[in-house]
Amino acid sequence: MSVGLLERYLAKEILLPFMAALLFLTQLLLMTQILARADILLGAGVTAVDIAAVAATLLPHLLGYVMPVAFLLGAIIGVGRLAEDREVMAIGAAGLSPVRLVRVPLAIGVVVAAVGLWFSISVEPAGLREARLRFNEIIKRNITAKVRPGTFFDEIPGYTVFAARVGADGWGDVLISDRSDPTAPVLALAKRGTLEPVGSEEEMRLVLEQGEVHREDPGGEEYVRATFREAGLTLGVGTALTDRNALSGSTKELSQAELATLMVPAEGRTAAQARNYEAAYHRRLAAPLAVLAFALMAVPLAAMRRGGRAAAIGASIGAVLAQYLLLRGGEVMAQRGVLPAALALQLPNLVLVAVGLALCVLLERRGPGVVR
């Protein structure tokens, strides 16, 4: 078998397990995310379409975590199959260095890294922004669905709702206690009422029909009573959303242009806050590039005889764990100003590239089966 044919064969052997690992790990993470938010996604106001839409918006974010891991596993398995069939050793016996095979995972890794950068910079922030808005909508529908007849409902900050009857067309015999302004509490009574989501941010609209409003000044003797035919009030549900929506306030939904603006100290923004934004900016660039370091390590790790494929896969898991810990450490150093963010966040990739090159040199000098 010629080297060119072997390289094409190796590319196929890498891509198949890579796609399988990508599918499996993505499904696993997606189910984990859905179960972690079961209190929201399994509420009374949620449909299967809502869950599918949330899953679609979270998918780019999850792929950012999965692609480097799936690529390394695919490369290890693909090269490992050639090593088990003695084809890697045959190359060495023919006078060709097995290190030449590194070109295959490296070429695939360049493509995967480019796709990962595109996801990290453009697709992931947009997806997370859409996911946050969809979670807001679902939470607001769940809030509306939680109102039960004959029960006081107080999950909207500053308001207490009581309805004698609850049906598909709204509430009957409604009492609303409005304490959003503690200095001027308001009590509203109405024959009918509804609470409807408004948009995808933090507002909901309360509509009351045929009722009256009572207001008393706690510091004086003034008491106001007014009747109405129909009244509407836009409520800010605030903490009812932010406490439940884990995506609220996340920098991950900000675009690179927004992060670039925020990572410069300015009025109302401290140097520490600016460094946090700068670390987030450079993390998006660094994380996908770990694929290139993994591409250098795949052939030497998979070619070792001692321990077989299990040892190679164990070493790949160790490499992934090391990359995560180094990346997190680099992020902390950038946030604290110990190192420039661009260097601190690329440091894990530089370390792993050095390890990969060292393994390639060792494989070149001593042949397959000795790297461990």
C-alpha cells in the first residue's frame, strides 16, 4: 500500500469515529443540559416544540466543547486501527517515518479548528442569546400556568395574585396586591383578569376588567378608590427570570465586537471587569485551536504498543483534562492581570503543541510502540 493511499485510508478511519464520537457526546451533553433545567423545560406551559427549539439554540455552544474531544478520540481510534494491523510498523520497515502520518490528522484538524472558530465567534453567541430569550418566554408561560384557583400566587416580585376561578379564557374574581412601590401599596379587585407574556425580555402584561382599585397613603389619611372598565399594567418579572434562567447575564452571548468594546476600561467599568471581558474574548479564539495540538499528539499516542488502545484512549482523556485545566488557569491569570490575556489563553495550546512535537520527535527517533 502506497503512503498516499494509506493517508486517504487513515483520513477515512479518523473521520468515521470522529463523527460517531461527535454525535454521541453532543447527545449526552444535550440531555444533561435539558435534565439540569427540567424545572423549566418540563413545566405546564412547555411543549415538545419548545424543547426542540431550546436544544437547537444550545447546540452550537455544546459543539464548542465536544469537537476537540471527539476529534482526538477519532484520531486515536483511527491511527490505533492502523497500528493494530501493523501498518504503521510496516511504514517504518519500508524506510518511511510513521511521523509522516501526522499530516492526515493535522489537515483534518485545521478544518475542524476553522469550523470551531466560526462556531465560537459567530454561531455560539447568537445561539446562546436566542436560548436565553426562549428560556425567558418559557419561564413566563410557566409562571402564568402556575396560578391556581383559590390559591395566593406570589412568584412575581412585588405582587400577589389570587383568583377564585382559573380557566382557558383567564381568571375570574381576581385580587391583586401591588407592593412594587412600598410607600404606596395598591389593592385591585376585578371580575376578570389575564396575565400574558410580552416579547422575550422581562415584561408581562396584566389585564383586568370590571374592577376597582384601592390605594392608601401609609404616612397620611388619604385613601383613594377608583373603578375601571378595563385596566392594563406591564410588569417587570425581574428576579423571577434571572434567578431561574442560568443564561441571564452571561458574557457568552456577547459578540466579539461587543467584547472588544467592553474589554477597554471606561467610566462605570473597572479594570478588573475589563480584564474579564478580555479573557472571554481571547478564550473564544483559544479553545477551538486545541484541536491542532491534539492533531500532533494523535499519531504518537495511538502508535504505542505498550498498553494498546486502552492506554492510548486513557492518554487522550488525560490530554483533554490537561487542556481544560490549563485553559481555566490561563483564564484566571488573565482575569487577575498576571499575564496578558492573549498569551495566558493561548498558553495551554502552546504547552500541548510542545508536548505533541516532543512525542513526534520521540516517535521519529525510536519508532512506533515506544511513546508512553
